[in-house]
Amino acid sequence: MNASPSNTLERWLTGPRVGTLPTPSSLPAPKLSFEFFPPKNEKLEADLWTCIRRLEPLAPRFVSVTYGAGGSTRSRTHDTVARLAKETSLTPAAHLTCVGATREEVDEVAQAYWEAGVRHIVALRGDPPAGAATYEPHPGGYAQAEDLVRGLRRIGDFDISVGAYPEVHPAALSADADLDFLKRKIDAGASRAVTQYFFDTDIYLRFLDRCHAAGITAPIVPGIMPVSNFASLKRFSAMCGASVPDWLGRLFEGLDEDVDTRRLVAATVAAEQVRILQANGVDEFHFYTLNRPDLTYAIAHILGARPAVAAG
Ligand SMILES: Cc1cc2nc3c(=O)[nH]c(=O)nc-3n(C[C@H](O)[C@H](O)[C@H](O)COP(=O)(O)OP(=O)(O)OC[C@H]3O[C@@H](n4cnc5c(N)ncnc54)[C@H](O)[C@@H]3O)c2cc1C
């Protein structure tokens, strides 16, 4: 006997059932953070500040500014963070890496942040400088993020975030060794981890289970990357070890020259991702904004974030 559906309606009625996702009004407002990169020229600086001003009313918990490979953006990162501290209502966080600097030099940068009133550091090992295949610690430098976290603790009572890798860091000896490194960074004094971006929510949710089983209790905040340029995402993901699922490729198929449709697709993909995470109980999200506000604003809105109303 042929068990397959004999007509369209039967096929629809015998397919797997998927429940509705909860609506934001039934869920607590999410805690958000936004990541920016320091601008290279005046035009990009103006774009960044338009982005910051657009996202500021959403009152994120913090906004972070990345640190270019090998400390190449040291002064631009510092200037952007200092301006955020001085001219906005936002809480800035400065990314800091171990690459290409002695401990004393890294400590000086951290000390300068402390003196500028910056209390949150995203502590990272950093990637090998351009041209170097593998990471070599600087002689006299902090070898890895765990050491940097300890060094920062000696300088001041910083709020420290560290990186986490749901799909395992590309240089890790094994998934368990990678998890052990994450636990050591948190035990050394970090208060949260922010993940590398991912697209399959199952990968992240399984990673949370593994973190919990390893005794980690700090939040492992999902890093959300709204994709607007699929070609450059593919290139970047190959370097940082994030997988790009086939289904995502299919969604962007044929849209290389069609920016508007790409943005609609990007918003839909990211909205679906965050809503599934939210339905699974996650209520903290870190957005890789790429210094463009619109997708992040829309997705944060879908999560239930609304502009803070000024008192009075
Ligand atoms: C949220 C986020 C923000 C980032 N921002 C920046 C930025 O602003 N600037 C920048 O340059 N990079 C940035 N990165 C990238 C980061 O610098 C790289 O992924 C880097 O290769 C690892 O940094 P980490 O702090 O995770 O390193 P660590 O935690 O020190 O190490 C990463 C992994 O490498 C392995 N490992 C480390 N040390 C050893 C060892 N001694 N023996 C064996 N295995 C070891 C472990 O598996 C470990 O989990 C960011 C990454 C994330 C997730």
C-alpha cells in the first residue's frame, strides 16, 4: 500500500507541525549590546556616528568597539571609545588584544581606559598579524586571553567580556580543550562571554548545554550577525571558523545585484534566528552591526526593544 499523501491537502495535513513562537509582549525586554569597528576616514566616521545615534535610544547594556589585528587601530579604537564615554549616554566597552605588544604596553592602554572612565573591556587574544600563519605570543606579552583577563583584574575592577566559539575555535586541539579555555577565562574574572556568530540555532543551544555541563554559570551571549553581503560573509567565515549553512546560501541565491531584496531576506533570517533563541529562553543578544544601524534596529525591535523614553 502506498502511504504517501494522495492529494495536496492530505500532504499539508500530514506534515510535521510547528508551534507558533511567543510574541515579544509575553517576554521580558531583551538585554542588548552592539559592536562597532573604528572608522578609517572622515566619511566612515560620520557613518559610524549616524549609526550610534540611531541605536542609542534602544539603551543597550553596552556598546563595544573592536581592536584591529595586531593593534593596528589602537588610537582609533581609543578615540571612538573615549568619544562614546564623553558624548553619549552609552556604556562603552573597548576590545583589547594580546597581539604585537608587551604586557606593559597592553597595561598602559588598559590604564588609559580606566582613567578615561571606561570600565568594560572585551579581552581577546587576537588573530595572527597579516602574513603570519599561526599565532605566536609576543615575547614579554600576554600569551592568551586568560592571561589578559588576569592582567586587567590587577589594573582595575573592570567588567570583562571574553570570546566563545559555539563551533570550536579553529586553533583548538579539541572541542573539550576549547571549552576548558573558555571556563578558565571566566574563572580568571570575566563576567560573560560573547560568541562568534553562528546561523544554526541548534549549534548554539547545544553549546550552552556543554558550557553548563562544564560548570560555567556566566552568560554566553549569542553574537548575532545580520547578513547583508553574502559573498563577503563567505570569505570572512572561512577565516574565523563559522559555518555558513547551505540553506543560507540558497536564500541569497541570485540576489548579488539586488541589494533591496537581500536586505529583506537578511532581516527575515536574523529575526527568525533571534525569535527562536528568545523562545528558548535567551534574553541577551550581542549584535555585530558592521556600523550599519537599520538591520540591527529592526531585529532589536522584533525582539521587543523599544526606544527608552526620557524621564520628565
Ligand atoms: C566576540 C568577539 C570579538 C572579537 N573581537 C576582536 C577584535 O576586536 N580584534 C581582534 O583582533 N580579534 C577579535 N576577535 C577574534 C579573536 O581575537 C580570535 O578569535 C582569536 O584567534 C582568539 O581570541 P580569544 O580571545 O578567543 O583567544 P583565547 O581564548 O586565548 O584562545 C582561543 C582558543 O585557542 C586555543 N588556545 C589558546 N591558547 C592555547 C594554548 N596555549 N594551547 C592550546 N590551545 C590554545 C583554545 O582552543 C582557545 O579556546 C573577536 C572574537 C570574538 C568571539
